[in-house]
Amino acid sequence: MDLGLLILIGLGTLIFWLYRINKDYYVLAFFAKRVRTKDGRPIESIAPVPEGRTIFGNSFDLYGRNDAEMFNDMRVRVKQMGRSFIEYVMGTPVYNIIDADNFDLILNDQNLITKGLVYGFLHPALRTGLLTSTDKKWHTRRKMLTPTFHFNILGQFEETFKAESLKFVKQFEGKAETCISLSELIPRFTLNSICETAMGIKLDDMAAKGDRYRESFSMIEKSFIRRMSNPLIWNNTIYNLFGSSEDARFLKEVHDFSSEIIAKRRILLEQVLNEKLSTQAADDDIYINKKQRFAMLDTLILAEKDGLIDHEGICEEVDTLMFEGFDTTSIGLIFGLMNMSLNQDKQELCYQEISEHIADDFNNLDTNQLSKLKYLECFVKETMRLFPSVPIMARQTVRETELANGLILPAGAQITLHVFDLHRNPKYWSDPDEFQPERFLPENSKDRHTYAYMPFSAGQRNCIGQKYAMLEMKTLLIVVLKQFKILPLVDPKEFVFQTGITLRCKNNIKVKLVRRS
């Protein structure tokens, strides 16, 4: 008999018996990093372990699936498990979390700030900025950037949000009614807003480049999903050899756009500093007035002058904040406007509240007036409950980690926090698939688990721009509602959600705007 065939039969037999011996974990015994329990109890008493589709555990459960199938398969598994569960992928345990107690446990663990393995797939695009970095680098950058989202800065941003919102509705000027694609128009609005606020650059003469930037990032995201579904190309060397032939062009488009933004702002900021230099006394600090706060890109450029960051570091943070600033907020607005159209009674309540507090010419539209719009706040929160911009977050252990629930995770274990499923968990939400903004009224939410609602994460690595996002979303909703009634053009029952870096929907989400008399 051929030697090669004998070896193949021998390996096959060995693998079969290894599987039989180790079938409780659905992975090969030689490769498994085991989860243990503190008191020796069976793992299943704390977290069930689903059987994989192959003898390699859950490694290839998503192999060959498209982005919609990946999203749906995970929702099916979550319902089957009914509670947080453990999978084994390429010999590594993945702790999938869908309950609030475990969200609290993980997000507040000081030793669990390192992002999960899949975030490494974003390094070519975002490098190691605030989203993907860890340890000292992350702490330093977070401390540097937190003041750029201070309340005083947000008050200045509100004027830009108002101006961009008025520009958004102006494109429908002269039309009594119009049908619009939110999926196409809203990302352009949010990219303009993040560039003008955080970066200090208007995109009026860069609109075409902005469109190419968004298209290129969409293609990068598709590569991210393809890689996530296929463990065979998780290794960077293998991926670079066999899986990334088209990525270079899209990465160049993205990085060229952010580099041009930085270059333009450097020139403008230098002009401002030169003007200050000519008017201030010699002993004044021309770079930073101690009582003055700067927007993000200015802060980074000024920090570079002090040797606190280099040009590459600026690029990392601009790439990160620009992507997060336009993409996540656009998702909230798309589904927010869609929910207005699908829930006419809720839309009317928002409109009446807005009419009571906001002048027709928007002169008093500021952070103070926005704080009075309590029902609109509930509406936006309920939108983010059902349609969280970031449906999944991930962490990984850097050392063996004992959790308060008795599980002991080995070093390198992955932790996936399923925000989408947490937000629809009937343990915390009655009629979880129903749109009910009233859930967030104080009397209805006072007894709810603090960690049942996590659209902006929590703990040390909570979203740095959450107040920014809420301000921007509310402002556009106000301006649109003051001028238009929003009618539905989609049936949410036909939606096909897709796995992505952020929440994706295959459908082109549209609404009809009818001008108010």
C-alpha cells in the first residue's frame, strides 16, 4: 500500500480518536487551551459549550458563510444556548457573553482592556489608534484626547451640527415631498460633520474624495469579514500572501484622504498660531492657553510640538476617530429616521416636544435646549437598543484570568460581548423586539440592570465620543422633524442584517419626506 495513503489513514484514525476522547470540548486535545472552573465543577454548569460542525471544534462553523449568514447563524446559536456560552476556535476558547452580569464583570475588570484578536484585522486600516491599541499607549492617548470631547468643546460643535443639518435639508428645498435613501445620504452628512468638528476641515471642496473614502472603507470592511469567517487566513503572513491582493488600493485611498486632512489643518493651525504670536507678549504660551480646550486634531498637532506624539501617531488617531465618528453615528441616524417613519405616534410626540422647546428659526438650538427634550432622548436610546451601531465588542486575556463567576480563562482566550443580543434579551426587556421609547423614562428604567444597555460600552474603554454622537443625532432629527413629516418606505420584516465592523443591513433604507405646512 502507498506510504502516503497509510500516513493519511493513520492521521485520520488518530484525529477520530482524539475527537472521541475530547468530544466534550469539540477540539483536538493537542491544541486546546482549556477553560477551567475554580471549584472543579463542569464548565457547562456555568457556560454551555455548543458542539462544532467539524472535529475542529467551532473553528469552521462560519467558514464559507457570507456576512448575512454569519449574522443569522450567531443569532440562532444565541437563542439555542439561552445564556453566555463558550466556543473553541482554532484551539482557543471564546467566551460569548449575552447577559448583563457578565458585561459588568468583563468591562470593569482592570486586566481586560486588550481588544480581541479580530481587532488586529483592522490594523492595516486604523493602525494602533485609540480603538485598537492597549496598555501604556492606549492610556496615554486616551488621557490626551479625553479633553477634546469636553462639554465646552461640544457646545462649540453644536453650531456645526446645526449648520450641517440645515445644509442637509436644504438639498430638498422647493420640494413638497421627496423620497430619499438614508443609506446614501446620512454617511455623507456624518463624514462632513466629523471632519469639520474634530478635524477642523470643511469638505466642501473634497466631497468626491470623501465619497471615495467611504467606498474604500466599505471594501476594507468586506475584507475584514472575509478574514473573520476563515481561520485559515487569520495569520498575517498567510493573509498577506493569499488574501489581500485588492486591499492595498483601498488602504491607500483611506490613508491619502486622512493625510490630506492633516496637512490642511497643519497649515490653518500654523496661521492661527502665527497670528497669536504677533499679538501676544513674549512670555505668553502661544500654543496652549491653560483655560482653552482644542478640538481633536489641533490637540494632536500641538502635542507633537511638545514631543508627546509623532506624525504616525497623529495619523493613527485621525484614521480611528474619522472612521468611528462618521460610521457609527450614521448607523444611529439611519435607524433613527427609519424608526420615526415606522412609528407615527412616537414621531408626533417627538415633534410636539421639539415644537415646544425649539424655535422655528433654530436660533435657540443649543445644548441647554437639547437637554429639555426628554422624549427625544428616549427615542434615540430605544433606537440604539434595537440597532446598536457596534453590535459586538471583543476582549482577550493577556494572562490566566479568574472571573467572579468561577471560570478561569487561559491566557489568549477571546471574549465576545454580544451587544445586539444583550439589548434583546427578554430577561431585561419585555417584548424586546418592539419599539418602545417609554422604556427609558425614569420610572420605567430605575430597576433595570445598569449593564443591560451598552450602546457605548462601559468601564475604562467606553466610547470617548458618546456625548458627541448623541448631540449630532438629536440635532439632525430636530432639524428634519421641524420641517418634514417622515413616512415609511421600508418593511423591517424584510431586513437582512449583516456581520460587519458595525451593524450592517443589506437593504437600502429609504424614507419619504413630506414638508410640513
